[in-house]
Amino acid sequence: MQNSFDIDGLIDVFAERVAAKLRDQPAESGGAAIKARLLTVEQAAVYLGRTKEAVEQMIAGGKLPVVRADRRVFLDVRDLDRWIDANKA
């Protein structure tokens, strides 16, 4: 019997571990890693697993509160977490 080697699986595992290390890496200043509290619409869409357009519709429909700074729109991670909790079945 010959052992088969799954290079694609190995690459996926390696990439996931590298991504996890980068997420948890402390800031260059020597302090703890800082996670952003405010997300752009695009980042919020990724966070929720939705499209940018779907998040924009949720904002327009008043389902998600926003933080406006000048002409920019941000979403608070805590509000996104509350929306997730409120919509669990």
C-alpha cells in the first residue's frame, strides 16, 4: 500500500494557522493586539457573512444602527453581535 500525500490539505491547514497567528499577534508597539470596534460596511458584511448590498439594505431599513463620521459610515461590532443574538432561531 502506498501512502497518499494531500498537499492541498496541508497548505490549507498551514494557511489557517498563519492567519490565526497574524490575528492574535500583538501590535508592533509591544502592547496587546487591538481589535477594531468600528467596521466599515464591507468589513461588517464579511463579519455577518452577507453581501455589502445586503448590509446597506439593513442599514437603510433601520435594522442596524450606524456611526457616521463626516461622510463615512461605520458599524459597531457590539451592535452586529446584538443583531446576531436577536436573530438566532
